[in-house]
Amino acid sequence: MQQLVIFDLDNTLVDRQGPLADWVSAFSAHHALDDHDRVRLLQFMRERCCPSTFEVIRAQFGLAPSPETLWRDYCAHMARSVTCFPGVLDGLAMLRSAGWNVVVATNGGTEIQTAKATTSGVADHVDAVCTSEAVGERKPDVTIFEKAAAACGADLALGGWVVGDGVETDIRGGRAAGLRTIWISGGRPWPEGDIVPEHITADACQAIKLLLTTAS
């Protein structure tokens, strides 16, 4: 029986923070934002980014371009800038060669998330990319995990794994969906709470090795 693993995208398989920080710096310089506004913008963009985000940004900073123009410029920057963490694509290929169903479940707009998955090479190394916009629900809602499993022909009721860096979105959401979880710590300590992942690894490559060698 094929096993299922559902990966998060941003800051799990691909580096979002670096390209995002670069975009914020360039955007702030272009629109003459001061250091305080630059920090606020970075914090805001880290929390959530979709077309409506740029309506708020335009109003907040009194910008001339339309929200649609700002969104398109952001998408273009991220699509050409995002890259996989080293070893990720080889690891995904190994999982699929070993017979795993491998799918991405990511919060965000279909346009930008699909572009990042395609540019980084992730889309060519997984069975499907499932976005919250397409599903109509965001992680940690169980629906997106159900849709992700169905997208690669898997049955969520048979179990599987979720791998991601989000405590609420990936670990709590994965547990609610009846799946085992691996938290990508990125060097962070696990926060106190009522849930604990089955495993904690520093990065996705370590998680993939764990799945290949110990998961059953």
C-alpha cells in the first residue's frame, strides 16, 4: 500500500523568507518608505499575502499604483526568486521512487503558490499542489488535507504524514486530520502546548530521510 505524505510549501520545501525580505527592501526603497514602515510591512507580509493584502498596503501607505498592479509585481518577484532548500528535490524524488504519494498543501492564492512550486521545481517532483484558494479553506481546516490526499488518489482515512513548519497550520491541522506529523523547526524550540508532533527535524531533508528509514 502506498503511503501518503503531505508537505507544506513555504519555509518547508522552499525559502520564502529570503525572497520576501528582498521584495520588502526593494518595495520600500521604490515607494520611499522609512525604516519603521519597512519593518511593519515585512511583519504584515509574513502573516498573510493575497490580492486583498495589497488593498490594505496601498491604503495604509498612500500608494498610487492599483492593488492589482502591486499584486502582479509581487507575484513576479516571488516567482522568479523563490528556490528550494538544498537537497529537497532529490529527497522528493526518492520518496516517489519508493512508492510514496507526495502532495503539497499550502495556504495562499493559487496563482502565486503554483508559480513558486513551478519555478522552484517542486511541482515536477510531487503528485499535486493543493492551495487554500482552490479548496476554499485554509490550514488547519481538515478539508484542505482531505482535498490534498484526494488530489493524488490517496484516502485520508488510511493515514499518512504531514510535514511542515507551522505549529497551528501543519501540526495541529495534521493531527486533527488523523495524520502523523513532523515539525520543521528551523532551529526553533517546540512551543509549550497541548499537542506534540511525532518527530521534530531541522529541515525537510531530515524529515524525508526519517520517512524513508523509520516511518511505517
